[in-house]
Amino acid sequence: MEIRKVQITGGSSYIVSLPKQWIRSTKIQKNDPVGLIVQPDGSLLITPKVSGESLQRVRVFEVGVSTDRTYLLRLLVGAYVAGFTTIRLEAKGRLPQFVRQLVREFTQMTIGQEVVGETDSSIVIKDLLNPAEMPFENTIKRMHLLARDMQQDAMSSIRERDAALAEDVIARDTEVDRLHWLVARQENLIVADAMLSRRMDVTATQAAYYFQVSKIVERIADHATRVAHNAVALIDRETGASGIAAMDEASARALEIFSWSMEAFHAGDIEKANATLQKVRDLEEKTRDIDARALDLEATVAIPMGQISDSIRRIGEYSGDICECAINYTVGQEN
């Protein structure tokens, strides 16, 4: 850190000289404007960007016939989450057909990504979404509703022996993933671009908090998907009315805890978050009852029932994590 003294000129203006190396690296010339942004901690951010336009970042990947498909998809998702506004895929010869197909899948899996240029040897993907149009809170509310409905439908598929409904729950997990990736992307964009932080009226600390909760909700959706997978295994098996009732009761309790935790999160309600945490222990007792019932059944039924019980318990525990996040963040914001 460079230390520079504040000087007074003209009797009323306070000035500080700027580092020459920074001036040269940003190519600032005489009389060029710079932006001054007061940060929440009282520090001052000086930026050469005064137009308000988003930071443009480009990532280039070289591909060929030997490129691993799964690896390339991970690279594309990584570039998207990292906040690159343009992704370019280039080949020395003709682009392999699987790359074009993978790009189509990628644009369907993500929000705001579109192919804007394509030749025999290259594809250009550009982000067309204005981040300010997708507030964090709205995205996470949507994730909560999706995850909740997934778990409810997964349990319904067991009661109604509906394999199609269970498969539909599994397919919906992709929607939760793409919303979580969007939250992760926006958090990275805000960390890298203070102007975007101002436009979205969200600090880097708030963005990190939203990302943390988004990650937990995504994991809850993963467990709803796991319940759906195990529901398929139970559809042709005799589980007994009492076993299904016990799972239904525990699942309903877990979703109550989930909803209460999200209410505490959105309202910043410390007392509600704390009270909700106490309910997780009650859920653990209900899942232990399911496990005890499973011991009396054949392995083909006992194993999926035990996994469903574990996922229900984990939904409650993850909801408790949301409560802890709400308490930690809210306490940190109090004067």
C-alpha cells in the first residue's frame, strides 16, 4: 500500500497525487475524468470507468476432435460463473460437430448466454443479460419455490406410485442449477465491478451472503432429486401405509423448517431464525423413526427408505444452515 499525504490547494481544495504506474496502466491522459466511489467501510475507490458500462471480459478456449466433452462443458460453465461476457471457441480446422451441439446445450443450461457469431472454425457466445434485471432476492425466492415443489412432488410420486412425476422432479433440478449459477456469476461480477455493485444496490458482502444461501438451496434441491430417484425404486415395492405416512410427516416438517428459514433470511429476523433452528432436532427424531421402520423391511425397500430419510433430515439441516447465515449476516449489519 502506498501512503500519500493530503494537500490543500487554493485554500479550500484537498488533493492527493495518483500513482504514476496506475496512470500509465489505465492510459489516463491529462483532463480525463475519473470516478470516485465511497465504499461502505469509508474507503474511496478511484476508477477510470465513468460511463457506467459493464466490464467486458473475453475468454478463449481452443478445441479439437480430441477435446473431452465433459471437460469442455466444465470450462464453459466455469467461464460463465466467473463473469466473462464473451466466450470464444476456436479450432485450427473445422469445429467438431459435438462442440456445436455442446454449445447449444450450454446456452440452454445458462441464463443470458447466446451464440452471436459462428464460422466453420469458431463460435462466439455472448452474455445478453443485464444483471440489474435479475435481483438476487428474486432469484433466490424462485429457487426456494422450485426446491420446495420438487420435494413435495417427489413425496407425491411415492404415494401415487407415479414414476413420470418422479422423473419430472429429477428434470427440474437443472432449473435450480441454472439459477444458482446465475447468482454465482453475479457475485463474481459485483466483486470485479464496483459500478455494477452500485447499479444493483448490492455490496460485495451482500452478494457473498446471497451466494452462500443460494448454494444451500441448491443442495436442498439436490436432496429432493435424490428422494425422486429413490421414489422410482419404491414404486413397485410394498412399503406399507405406516411407512409412507411417516415419510410424509417428516418431509412436511422439513419443508416447514425450510420455509421458516427462508422467511427469516428475507426479513433478517434473528429471533425467527433462532426459533427455527430449535425445530431441526424434532425432525431428527422423525427420521430416526423412519430408519427404525426400514430395519423390519427387505433390503430392496429398506435401502431407498433409508436414503429418503437421510435426504429429509439433510433438508432440515441445510435449512438450519440458512438460519445460521441469516443470524450471522444480520448481526454483522447491526450498528
